[in-house]
Amino acid sequence: MNSNASNTQGANTQTANTSQSGAIASAAAYQIKSTTYEPKSGTVTIHVVPSQGQSHPDRDLIDVGTNEGAVNYATSKFSTKTVRRVVLTSDDASSTASAAALRTSTARPIYRIISVPAATAAPNTASPSLPPLSTFSGGADTPLPPPGARMDTSMTPVAGLNAARTAKTKAVLGVARTKLGTPYIWGHNEDRGQYGFDCSNFTEYVYHHALGYIITTYSTGQYKSVGVPIPRSQMQPGDLIAFEQGQHVGIYAGNNQAIQCGGGLKKVGYISVKPGTYWGNHISAVKRMY
């Protein structure tokens, strides 16, 4: 998630306005018009409209051609809820999965119904973040690869597993900087031949190319199970940062800045994480990755 969307609660649904957009880069890239959460069934319904080659200042882009963008969006937008199913709806009848155009109670054609894996569906009710200083003594306690990561033996990263920490930090920030300005699209990862990223696909791409790690591309998964939690006071460049219980993730770049995709910028760029700023006040976890 990369906006300060407000949620309004009703008897049966929770509705959230969406934000962010980016360059229209895929025929499958639609704008998210609205999102609702139905607690009894754990269903998130995402209503999308064709981009028609235009961006919208108050709407995210999502790739409806794959399941990942929808699941990542739903589980990060409603990170404290149990999300069991995601339903994509569209007013564009030509994009429906069935000529019969199954309809929801709002008479919108259903584009796709996605079952969410159990491990991803669980809400983030307990934070793994920010342990006391006494529980962490530094990089020497970080296993390699870290929790939630495995090595991709089919490629040569910029910095190998046994490289010095300084070399790894240089690799992580160097790879991240090569993507500055790349647009934000839910579910996109340039490792899959797509243009653009969402926040957690960006962090996965960076750690993959810089260090050879394979980690989950879901922001809630990175928050819950990737890396070694450390106190914010020990945050160093190259650490993974999770915001708002996994609704957003980025990489600490030093000088109270994080490099990330989204975060109000609609693209890869820097945000301030200085105490007192919006993102600085919403850090949920800092994760040591090497």
C-alpha cells in the first residue's frame, strides 16, 4: 500500500478509497476504482476500470492479467484482516472471464475470483518488529541467507553470500538506484518481463539481483517472515523496512531516507523516514538482511 487511504466501517463491509497511479505500461493494467472488504467470508472485492492509456491521480494501477497483483493489493490494503478470497470486478464487459458475465450484488461483471493461500490470508495481528536493544547484537547474528530467503543458484548476484557487508550494502543500494523513476503497478516485477513494480516486488528484485536472494513478493510476507528483526536505533543502509504492518515496504538508504516504489511518489524514489514524518512514524519493522 502506498497511500493514506481512509477506511470506513459499515455493518458488513469496509470500504477503502485507493490512490496512486503510474505510467500505463501493460494492456492488462487497469485502474482500481474502489475496494470493499466483507468480513464474514473474508472477501475483498476490487473494482477496476480500463486505463485506456490514461493515468489517474487518485487511483492505483493493477495488472489484472495475473493473480499476484490482486492478492498483494488485497492483503496489504487489509493487512489486519483475514483475506480468504479476492474478487475482481469490472464495468468492461469485454474483459470478463465468462461470456455469461457472472454478476455480483452490485451487478458488475466478475473478471476473476482468486483463492488466497492460507499463509498469506492470515491477518497481521502481532508485530515481529523493533525488539529491545538487548535482544540483538549486530550483523554477526544474522544467518546467511536470512530467514525467509533462499539463494538463487542459477544467477550471479552483484555481491555473493560471503562478500563483505560494505560490498553487500553497495550492491543493494546500487541495484535499487538503477530503477529510480520506474512506475508503480500492482503485481509487476521486471524479473518477469513486466514493466514497473509494486513495493514488495521492488524490494524482492533488489535483493535478488544484489545478493541472489529469493524472497516472497508479498509485502505482508516480507513483514512477517523475511529477515531478522532489529531495533530501529540499529537501522543501517540495506535493511528492509516494513511500514503499517506490512502495507508498504522499502529499503533503508541512510540519512533518514528509504528507497522504495510508491509511497506517494507513484514510482521508485526516496521517502523520508525521519522521526516525525509520516513514514518515519509508521515503521512497523526493521529487518536485517545480511
